[in-house]
Amino acid sequence: MSDNNKIAMKPNQAKNGKLSLMTALELAKEQRSRKSLLMVFAILIALMVCVAILTTIKKGFSFFTFFPLFFAPTLVTKWMSYKAVNDEIKAREIQ
């Protein structure tokens, strides 16, 4: 791959290219790592939603009511990253 192609790649293409170069063992490790990050972010956002609901009930609408919405895109990004690893594993038919 020439330097010109590397510059023209989008971030997702670079990540997918990186995944395609990994061994099965590296993919399994990457899958566990991304799954852990996804679970941590999901738990944190769930806690933020609970706090937002409680503060809305007690004090009405405030900044904390909408606070989880600021982190939702991060959760979606982590989920898409985890899904990309799973798709690569399925494409290779690795058990």
C-alpha cells in the first residue's frame, strides 16, 4: 500500500484494515478488550440515566437530566467497534 492510499483512508477503513491483519489470537484478545470497554461504558451510562431520573424527580429538569445524552455517541462508537471485531471473526469463521 502506498503512502497516498494511507492518507486517503477514512478512520474506519484504517481500523478494518488493521483488523484484517491481526491473527486469530490477536482478534480474540481485541474482542475481549472491546467487550470490556463496551460493558464499562454501558454501565456508566446506565448509572447516569438513573441519576438523571432521580434528579429530575426531585429537582425537576436540570443539566443532569440531559447529561447521559452527551455520552451516548461514545457508547454507540464502542458498540460499532466491538461489532467490527465480531464481523471480522465471523468472516474468518473463527470459533
